[in-house]
Amino acid sequence: MPTLGGASAAPLRFLDFLIRDPLRTMLLHKSGVPVTVPDPSRFAVHKLIVASRRHTDGQSAVKRAKDIRQAALLFEAPANKASL
């Protein structure tokens, strides 16, 4: 990408799935900042898709385990909220 000083970029796979039906919410900073974010359930599924496509060697295995933990937390959050 010449306009960014020669920086390279890789496309995010399954981005169309991730950004479909986003949510409007507020970033908790001072009086609040409106932001648009992916639906948490879509984000969790996206994390599992990405994890399943990672290699199982070295650093990729660490990233894969992190993706799976994050997805699990995202799936658990609505259930925990409902029990409050």
C-alpha cells in the first residue's frame, strides 16, 4: 500500500459475515461516544471460524486457544446477564 508508506495488509476472511447487522452502542468515555460494533454472537462465531483455520504449531496454537476462549466468553455473556 504505497499511500501508507509501503505497509502491507492482509484481507480479513469472512468479514462480510462479521459486519452484517451491526449494533449501535456507546463507548463508556466521559459523556459517551456512539460507536457501531459487530453483533457479539457473530463476533463469537467469527472467532471460532478463524480459530479453526489457524495452524496448530507454535504461536498459531496460542492464538487459536485465545480465539476459542474469547468466543466462549462471548457466548456465555448473554446467559450470565439473563441470570442477574
